[in-house]
Amino acid sequence: MTARESVSLAGAILAGGSAQRMRGLGKAQVRLGKYSLLQHVIRRFRPQVDRLLVSVHSVDEALSRDGFEWGPDALKRRRGPLAGVYSALAKLVEVKGQDWLLVVPVDAPFPPLDLGQRLMRAAQTQQKPVAVVMYRGAVQPVFSLWNTTTLPALKDALDTRGQPGLRHILNDLAHVRVEWPVLTPPPFFNVNSEADLDAARLLVDAQVSEA
């Protein structure tokens, strides 16, 4: 039995940021070929989880609701990935038996298809409440797995330190880092600018031509 089969795994796509360098659209709506960035992530992420949340600062009715729940920020006036993770975890505690949350950002259109399985296996093997990706020697905190037992620590960080980043909070939490092999397309590629979007289009086109 794999970790993915034995544990109920929820997922959250962090979509609370803006895309001011990209036509002013929220990143979730930015088009990449036939699909929006959100749709690209959902297509690769949805099969890995039992429940899918899209974590946003506020609900965006312009987005097609395609097999997911909205996860509005629980802490108003607080934005950023840490607030998104906290808000999604807070929703999990409403359902008994859902203790693990897999997180990816909305601007990463190529997340690994085995992300949840590998992070869960590492967290269970090492008995850690957090598992995070390491890629090319760098921590990738927005590609991570969180247990609901971390909620008090996240809330304390948000209340006492304003808005620390996920990388910063990892210094305070027991966690395991999972080394990822170098792949094409780059699995943790982020679209942060028009230049990044052009590069992502080339990667998508290359995938289509190889299919």
C-alpha cells in the first residue's frame, strides 16, 4: 500500500497573489496555450489529492469552478503563501481524518505527477509534520506537504511576525527535504513575467510535439 493510498490527502493551489507584470490579470487567469495557468495546475494536481482547494484572498467568480472548492483567506488583510497555507489547513480541521495538505502555486504549470506520493512517503518515514522539495540545491517551499499539527505555529508566526515567508517558518518547524531529480520541463518552473510566460509556451509546445 502506498502513502497516497493509505492517507487522505487534501491539496491547495495557492492563487492569492497578483500578476501586475502580466497584463494586470490574476495569475490564475493567465493563458498558457489552450488552458489558463490554473487549469494547467489542476490537470496535473487533481489526480493526486482527495480534496482540492484553491486558496485565494477573495473568491474570483471569473474563474471556472472545475472540481475544486474555494479556500478564501481566513486572516483578512494577510496575503502571501504562509497565509494561504494557514487558511487551507484551517479548513481541513473541519473534516475529521483530513490531516495532510499538499501545496503548489498557481503559477507553476508543470508540477510533478508524483509530488504527493513522494512527499508523503518522506514525511511518514522521517515522522516529520512538513515535507518540502529540494531542487538543484534550493528549497522550494511552495511545493510542500503540511500536517494540521503545524497550525498553531503558523498562526503564531502570522500574529507575531507580520507576514514571514514559508522559507522562514521552516526554520522553526521539524521538516524533511526531498531531493528532486532534474527533469524537462522543469517541474518547479514559475511564471512571474511575460518572459517566463514565453518560455513556458516553448516548453508546452515541446511537450505537444513529442506526444
